[in-house]
Amino acid sequence: MIDSPGMPFRAILDLAPIDYVRHLVGEHVCELLELLEGGKVDDDTLRAVAASAVSAKRLVADPVERAHLLRLLPPEKREELAGRLGRAGSTPTAAFLARLSWSSEQRRVFHGFLGLVVDRAPEAPVSSLRRVESAYGLFPHQRTAASKARRLLYSGERRTVLHLPTGGGKTRTAMNLVCDHLRHSEPTVVVWLARGRELLEQAALEFERAWAALGNREVVAIRMWGDAPTSLDDVIDGVVILGLDKAGAAAKADHTFLDRLALRTTLTVFDETHQAIAPTYRRVLDALTLRSDSSLLGLTATPGRTWTDIAEDERLADLFAHQKVMLEIGGYDNPVTALIEQGYLARPTFRTVAAESGMKLNAQDRRHLAASFDIPDMFIDRLTESVQWNLQVVRTILDLAAQHRRILLFAASVEHSRLITAILSMLGVDADQVTAESSTRHRDRVISRFKGPGTRPMVLSNFGVLTTGFDAPAASAAVIARPTRSLVLYSQMVGRVIRGPKAGGTPTCEIVTVVDPELPGFGDVAEAFTNWEDVWKAR
């Protein structure tokens, strides 16, 4: 079998469905060929172009594309490839290929099977030095922050806020602390509180990854949100990922629920902790931290509840005993600058685009606006009905689509999101949307496609669902068409596209805020990280 001829990449393309070939070359190439041919391109031409234009090595390197390529092989060729890769005995071919780690040497074998030129790596010289990577490691600045937080969690008030900028790895750093706690407190329960399905699911998956690398025993990871049951029978040793709304509903249905959970809980983590002083959430938090040996960890990029109400921010700081671990990097006054220069965060370009909506605010309007926490819906409705405003939003997206593969749009309302998505689709832009009204199936499908490897630019519009817990490193541009006075909300929107290359993201990102001069708002988020520092100074 090993001496058999393999299967050239072009031969695989000849057997592949034409839709797959079109996917490989990209719609833009198909459109170009049609323009050059003066009409529809025949399948043989398209396959020939794909064989030359598409890098088979890139497909082999990408797990999703590689799996697709393997499925296209005839059964006897899959057997042959498995033999070349060392399959022996009765292991089924599919199972053998699925379990491979696809090391560089295994990928080279696949390259040779496809008829590609294989450059064998020279043998490494014998050395006593071996570098061993951590499967769930932290960057140096994250390790420093985790060490400071650990000291505060187990002494004095036993509570602190971990303040890392958006994209700085709050969840990963916190999961290292959670795993430390579970290893040293056996058996025990950690409760992770968050609001919103995306944020909760992200936490559950992240814990599973962290514990697989750092754990020392089998524990349970219980998802408790949405329609999930709230039984505590198996809650003895492990993590409960608990939705805040679910906690409140469970406590109403069973007044002993939080008390029984608290008896087993020695660490509570509150994600997006600026929400913690909302009365309903505060009751949940107080109930879970009654034990004298219970610790409380808050996570946030914006350690203030508001931007203008100091009393609200003071209550939040009081809740955590004015103890906050802020990311610090030597030689920099603001660590965000360091993270950008070192490649952990993308280098952002902020710009604003003014759109005269025709809205004129009278004295009463301005008083109403000044008295509101954020911009009232009545002003948002007037804005989104403006032809000039919507034209500017669409033009901004079209300009970005010429340079970016994945663009996030933060619309001003559900209806606004629908409208802009419909207009973009009519103009031939690949655009879709998710809102709180979207079904789980639709939301998962659209987000999966947005995160996928497609080369055609795609715009994902949303309102109110992708500000937290959403991770799409390929997204390199955002259009903020949601006016807000909340620095917290604005920071969260910006944070969706600011992950840098060292964290799996892009070197640069572009954030365009569409503003109406009549309404207050932000055009830059640089001040967000240090905005609340005076509130958190020790008393």
C-alpha cells in the first residue's frame, strides 16, 4: 500500500462537488472568471483554476478543511493514506485518521500522497535542552495579575476584582485561579456567575479546556442556565456555571436553593462584575458568599457600573472591599498601550463618521437626555428612521468590506439590525444578523459561519447579544451604530475586534463609530481602562 501512487490534488477536485470547488476559490474568483468569460464558467475550467490557485498545503494545515478533504477521498485511497501514516491492526480507517494529532511529519506524508513537493525538515541536532509548552499557560502579565489576585482571595476580606482590559485574557486568567482552587480544596464547589447564553457557554467550554490541562482528578462541570435543571444532587466537587437569571428564578421556586448551594461553595466568580450591585444579582451574590472561608472573584474590563454616577461606582467598589488587581506592565503608565505594542491586542484605528439625521433637540429633550442613564429609546427611534443616518451606516460598511473579511455591526435596535442587513443583502453583501429574538439554532449557525474560514467578506449585525461572551478573532472591523453614553457598553463593543496576533487575532483593527452630533457618545475607548481608578483607591 505504501508504494501505491497516492491521489493528486487535481484528481480529488475532479471528483469533488462543484460547490466545494467554488468554496475553495472563493466567490470573488468565480465572479472574476465569469466577467472574463462573458458568462457562466464551465466546471472543468473552474476545477483547473482551483488546482493552481488553491494551496493544498493550506487545506492540509487547517483542521476543518483537512477533514473535508479526507471525506472526498475514495475509500480505497483513505485506506492507502492511513497505511502511509502508520495504521496497523484492525483500527477502522476513519477512527485512525480522526485520532491523529497531524504533526508536521504527518502533514508532510499527506503532502506526498497528494503529489506535492515535500521538503523534509533536517534532523534536529541532539540537545539536552527541551522546551515544554504549557497546554493552558498564561502570558507573563497574566501570571503576575493572577498571583496578586490569589493573595487577596485567601486573606483578609477574601474578595477582589480582576481588572484586565478587553482582550487581555480575563477568562483564561480566572480559570487558572479556579483550577488552583479546586486542586487545593478537595472536594469543593466553584460557582461561576454570568448573564447571557454566549458568556455562560464560553465559561463552560473554557473550564473544560483548563481542567483537562491543569486538573488533578475528575470533577463535574454543570451547566445551569436556560431550560437546564437546577438539581443539586451531583453538586459536590466541581464547577457550576450558573446563569444569574436562572439563579434568581431557582431561588423563587425553592427558597433553600441558594443556601444549599452556598454550603458547598468556597469560591464564587462573577463575570462582568460591574452588574453585581443590581438588587437581584446582589441577593444571589450575598447568599453564595456567607461561609467564612468563601472567596469572591469579580472579572471586568470596566470596573464601574456607570460613567457618571459616582455613588453607583462606590457601591460596586465597597462590595469588593476596594480591592482590585489591575493589570500592570513595567515601563507603561497604561497597560493597554503595552499590550498593543507587544501584539497581545490589535492596534486599533478609531474614527467617527458624522451623520446629520435631522434630529433637533429642544430644551426638554436635553433635560430628558441628561437625566437618563443611557440614550432613551425615543431618540434612538427617531435616529433609525433617518434616511441620511442609515445611508451613512451602509456606506461605512461597504467601505470596510473592501478591506476586511469579517465585520461586526452593532445596530441601534432589533428593527435597525434587520433593516441594515436587508439592505446589505440586496446590494450583494454577505450579511446576516443575530438578536435576542433569534432562535438558538439560527444564532449558532450564523456565528459558526462568521467564525469560519470563508474568504468572502461577511457582515454580522446584532443588537444586544454580542457585546460579551462572543469571540471571533478573525473579525478585524466594527461599525458602532448604537449611540450610547455607557462607557462600559462602548468598551464591550470595541472589545469584540481588539484581540491581537499573540492571542489568535489580527495585528490591526478598525472601529468606526457613526455619530449624530446632536447626541452624546464616544469615539475612542482609550480612557476606559483607567476611568474608575479614583473610586477603587483603598479607604
